[in-house]
Amino acid sequence: MIIDAHTHVWPDKIAEVALGGNALPGLEARGNGTVSGLDSAMDRADVAVSCCLGIANEARHVDGVNRFISGLEDERHVGFGTVHVELSVEENLESLRRHGLRGVKIHPLFQNYALDDPRLWEIFEAFGDEIAVITHVGAGGDAHQNSLSSPRMIQNIVRTFPKLRLMACHFGGYKILDDAEEMLSGADVVLETSWPPSLTTLAPERVRELIRKHGAERIVFGSDWPMTSPADEIAAIQALGLSDDETKAVLGGTLARLLGIESSWSR
């Protein structure tokens, strides 16, 4: 049972504009950002469940994004909502709970606040182990944007909030993998595999050893659709030369266990 930890969708009427507005230098979208587009990509890749990640670039959009994301929840889609540090802890929690969301996406590149912002840490403290968090980590923007997230920040979050169910995208350091390996390998944090434009741009032996050193039980597959093809990214995982058990853990077992989804791969 393949589960994709990392996809982005928007309402049909704004998907094109939203996708263009959240573009990153050097990356070209492989999909259109709509729910139907995601479903077609899932069908082609034999993905059973996708986590649909919402992002509010501004505080005033938080509840609207959460409303849309919660409306996607079904047997194929798990909604990860959004928070913003310019809202109070109570306002953020109220929105998530009102819409029944069990996870949150943090994206410093677009939300313009850092992973070590004290206001974000107040939110993490309130989450405890109730709300799962998946966050972008690493480069992808300009110098200021790139300074807002780092493997060291993830390391400090893990140490400060041991109950937090945290997933760090891009192996914990997009385009700064040396730092991520040094600071996070073996740490008590779940790492996610996406690496746009493709995981195949990394040496497979390096990815294989990274997964084995960290432990497949703490790795989750993520495509970062619509920036990549889920089918191609799954094929890249399958070609790493991992054991069958390791491959199943990465492609769905670890995330099923983390999110409480019934799957034989999580046993």
C-alpha cells in the first residue's frame, strides 16, 4: 500500500495561479495542482493514499485553506492543514480542530517565518503528539528564504519537543544534504524522500546508505507532486536495491504507522 506523504493541491479555479505563485527557481511543474490531476497521477503510480498539504502564505488565509483541505478527506486523501505565526496559538488550534485536521504543513520559503521562530515553537508546544507536522527544510529560494529552515533547526526542534510527530522533507535538507546527513542521521525524526525535480538526481548509493543509516522505519516516501511524477519517484525508490521490507516501509509502512492507517506494510 503506497502512501505519498507530500502532494500539493488547490481549488480548480485558482490552481494555475497558485502553482505559478509558489514556483521555485529552476523547477517546472509536472502536474496542474488540481485534485483530479493528483488522482490521475495516483492512478498511474498505484498510490493508494496521498497526503494533501495546505499552505497559507498569509495568516488571513489559514481558515480558508483548512476548510478546503478538510473537504478532501476520504479514503484516498489525508488532509494536512496550515498554521501561521501571525495568528495566536488558540486561533491556529481552533481552525485545525474545527475542520478535523490531524496534520500541518510548514513551508518557510512561502510563509516567510523561520523554523526557530518562537511563535512557531509555541504552536509546536501546543500540538504535543496530537498534530503531525511535515515541514520543508533546506534551500529553494533566495538567501533570506533559505535561511529560514535548516537541519540544525530540525535538530533543535526534535530535542525540544520529543512528543512532536515531525517529518522533515527532502531528507532534512534540500540542496544541503551534507548538513542533513551530519546533523540528522539517526536522530529521532522522520525524513521524507522528495528531491525535485527527481530523486534520480542524487546518487542511488548515497540515498540507499542514507536510508539504511537512518532506518527505513523513520523514512517516508513523498513525491512533492505536482513538481515531480509520483510514478517516476516510486520507481527510483524501488531501484535503490533496498530489501523488500525496507522498500515497503519507505513506500507506505512507516507513514501508515505514523498516521494510524491500516496497512499490512506497517506491521
